[in-house]
Amino acid sequence: MIAATEWGWNAWAWLVIPLAIYGLTSLTLFALGSTDETNPLKFFFGQIGDSLQRFTGYPGWSMAGVLSGLIMLLVVVIGFYWDVAWHIDNGRDDELFTPSHVMILVGLGGLIYAAGIAVLFASLEKANTALKFGFLHVPWSAVLLTALGIGGVVAFPLDAMWHDAYGVDVTLWSPPHIQLVISGSLGTIALWLMLAEARPWAEPTLLGRFINVLTAGTVLVGMSTLQGEFDYGVPQFQVLYLPVLIMIAAGFTLLAVRRALGPWGAVKVVGIYLVLRAFLAFSIGGVLNHTVPHFPLYLGSALVVEAAFAWLGTRRPLRLALVTGALVGTVGLITELGWVTLWGFSTSARLPAALALKIAILGPIAAIAAALVGTAFGGAVAKARERIPAAALAAAGVAIVGTLAFPLPRDVGPVTATVRLVQIGSMADVDVTLDPPDAARTATAFAVSAWQGGSETVQADLKQVAMGRYVASRPVPVTGSWKTMVSLQRGDEVMAVPVYLPADPEIGAPEVPAVPERTERFVRNTTILLREVKEGPAGAAVAAYSGLAVVAAVYIGLIALTARRVPPFSAPPDPPDRLSSPPAWAAPAPA
């Protein structure tokens, strides 16, 4: 483990540099602006607002809020993927305020700041926002962004309470972690809505149009964050979750952006997404020397969406969503499964007939349901405003919840493994014999995994050499701080047996030594993956999950409300040359 005092300047630079770029950019915009204001406050922000409006074509309040939010989300996403990789490679941390933790906290708090910046600029510009409270002019998107920022920041003390009750877990999918992740992820949608809310008073330049596409591209990044444990190859849930999550992200985002951005919108957004995810993979796996986060491609799904829109048009959104969602859930799904197999998210992944059937059923359902919601959302920020029937959206919501609930069970089957090791130094060849011998015949994942050894995870597929006997495809580490186990998934059974586990005095866990031969019954995989977890009060878990459901419902309601408040396209008067005069998007002055 690494103590906070061991973090050098190069680690903290990941936080300092984006904030420094933000500050320098603000000063540059100030220097390039032009306003006749004499009030120091109005002069400073008027200079920046004038530059933003001239360079991007968007009102200063909108672009100031969006650019502030984007830099904060960049800090969040780097901190998030770094933190997940750090825990996978190193285990628990001794200090709370590590660089990655601070980046997540600062970035999520920065969403509140970005909302405040939008309100400040809108108030100084007297922007024609729907909400006005005296001097304050408040965009609906700023309300949404504030709620997401508060929810994300509140998740930190909730996470400390969860750890006190149940131990220091290192899973992505605990209630406080999910609240933290979705707060940042949905922040991308809030920023995109902030641009849409200002659209009637915007005449976007080339730079403004690029920022619009860039912001839409971050939505796809945000919709992919809950795939994190699969990205790093140490999933604690059924393999079935990965295609379901990919289909939900693809169906929602690609339909929304194609409807809102027009021809080639889906492909443009996937291009932005791939650049951002490649940057994260290089930063985490290359510069920071952690396990490389894999990511879905979405390109096949984007091409399917573009073809469907060209074929069907946009006049009948219900038909468009159903047909395009079905194509994403079949053709797009096949391309994603091919990509996952080609890149090797996990060498343990298998596709027996039972899993293929479940994917073939759940994948299209998830894609169609998400496509309905995405088409409706995209319609709120598109020129054409034909709506999806409310009954169809309600059914889509139920279907999405159902596809997410179906893979939740994690049972344990009556399987025993005899694990034999041939150790050479710190590495060992692994031989596994199962009882019953056909226990892995329908396995969806079967491998030897090693993690938390201070460098990237090690995955070794298990190859059958005789009935019931398997040999690892490569040696695996069995000394030091490494944790090594044999993992087996089949159906809803997600289980493992240990190969080697170090002693952990902090939690009172004994060593499981690497011995030449050991026979063990499989247990639930989290028994090994989450050794730190302890039994806690059942009521606290019920309250945590109930609270998470309430927070998610509030977020969804605020997003829907904000999307409905996006004004339609209109042709406002030409904007003035300087922000010192009442801007074209300003409310009429009182008589």
C-alpha cells in the first residue's frame, strides 16, 4: 500500500494541470474580450463572455458553464479510472486523500461550480432563462448540474458510513460508489442540455459546433462507466452484464445524438468517444503504469444507426426507435461481441449456447428499450419534435430495469476443485481438476486470475487436457501481495477457489499459502475478491439501496424536466457586438 506522503508532484500534476489550463484559458478569454462595462465584476466576466460568444456563437453563460463542466468532468474521469486501476493493482489505500480520490471529489464539486458560473454569467447578461429569482437568472440545466454535483459529493461521506458498517470494499458497484459514478456520468447529459437550452439564441461557429459534438461524445463515455469492472478484467458479476450494459449505452446515446445532431452525428460522437477512451487507456495503462482499461467500440452500432436513419427518416420516431434499436441489438451487438473477443477483455470469457441464448434475448430488449428513451431524449434537443408515446417510454423503463435485474443473482454450485501447483520462484504453473468432471462444460468464464500485486492483472485461461482436468495457459504469480484464484462462472453461478492469498493482519485474514496440491469447494467469488467485507446490519444495506433508488429517480426526473424545458429552435435578432449592451438573448428590460 502507498501512503499519501509517498505521492510525488507528478501524481498531483494530474489534478493541477487541468485546473491550470482552465485558469490560463479564462485569462486569455478575458484579454481577448471587448466590453464597455465599468463595474469591475461586470467588466471581468463581460470580457470573457464576449470572447466566448464571438468564438463559439453560443451565449456566454452557456459556453462558460459547459467548458467549466467539461474540465471538471475530465478531472473526474481520470481520477475515477485511475482509482479503480489503483485498487485493482494495489488493494486498499492507507489514506483518504490520495490524488485520485481528491480528483473525483474536486471534479464532482466542480459541477456545482460550473452550474454557479452559468448562473453568474446568465444573471450578468440578463439571459432569458425560464427561472428568475430577483437578480439571479437560472437555467434549468444549471439546476440539474447542481443536483448531480451535490449527489456526487454527498456520496463520499455515505461511502465512509458504508465502510464503517461493512468494511473497506474495493468493488465499483456498492451503493455509494454507484451514486458517485452516475452523478458524474449524468453530468455529461446536463452539460449537453445546457448547450441545447441556449440554442435559440446561438449562431454556432465551427468551434461552437465542435464543442457541441465533443459534449455529446462525453455522454457516451459517461454511459459506459458502469462497465468498469469488466473493462479491467476483474468482474464480480455475471459476464452477461457486459453486453447488456453496452446495448443500453449504445441504444440510448447513439439514437439521441443522431436525432439531435443530424446525419453522421452518431459516427462523430463515437469518434470523440474513441479518442477520449484511448487517451484514458494510454494515461492509466501507459503513463501511470496500471492495468489498461479496455472499452467497447460502438462503431458497428453507430453505422447501423446511421443506415437506419437514412432508410427510415425521422418523421415517425416510434417506428424509428423500434427498428433501429432492434438493429443495434442484433447487428451492433454482434460487432461488439467480436471486438470484446478480439481485444480480449478477459481471456476467461466463453460463449456457450445457454449464454448466447440469454444475450440474444436480453441484448435486443435492452437496445430497443434504450433506443426508445434515447430517441425521446434526442427529440427534446432536435429541430423536429415528434414525441414518443408515454406508454412506450414507461414500458422501455420497465424493460431496462428488467434487463439489469436479470443478471444480478450470484449463486454457488456444488463444485470442488483440486488445484496443483508447480512453483518456480514467484510464479507457478496451475493444474485444476474439477469434481464433477463436467462442471465447466457450460462455463461462461473459467480462468486463473491474479491481481493486487502492484502491477497489471494477470489472466490465464484454463485449457482442457483431459475430462475434468485443465491447465493454465501461462504461469501466474503466487507470492508477495498477489491474490490469485480460480474463477468459474456458469449461468447465475459466480464462484471461485483460492490459489494463493497473502495474510492481511489489518482485517484478521490468514494467509492461504501456495501449496503443491489443495482441494477446495468453490465459494462465491466475492468471498475472495472482497476479503475486507464484513457482516453488517441488514437495515443499513436496505436504507442504502433504497436511498440510491430515490437518488436515481430524482436524477431521471430532473433530466426529463430539463429536457422538456429546452426551448424550440427560433430565429432571434442579431446579437450585439458587445456584451455591455443588452444581448439578444437577454430578457426585455422593465418599462
